[in-house]
Amino acid sequence: MLHALVAEAAQQTEEVHGELPFPPIAFGIIAVCVLAAMLIVTLAFRSVGTRH
């Protein structure tokens, strides 16, 4: 009896899938842009410690 109720409840529940705000490839493009920007900032301060 209990197994039948659990099976029926499992069939009635619908799966909830989270929708992404934009396509998955956009996450990679954004990550590459952010990392490139951090690299540029790092290289911009490369010689600050050797100044007089």
C-alpha cells in the first residue's frame, strides 16, 4: 500500500530544470574575458616595484 502511494507521488511530481540566463558558451566567453582583463591589470603593474 505504501509503495503504491510513493510510486504514485513520484509519477505526479514534475522535474524542475533551472533555466540558464544565456547559452552555456556565453559563460566560457565571459570567463575568458574576465581572466584576460585580470591578466592585463597584472601586467600593467609589473614594473611598479622597480621604480625609483
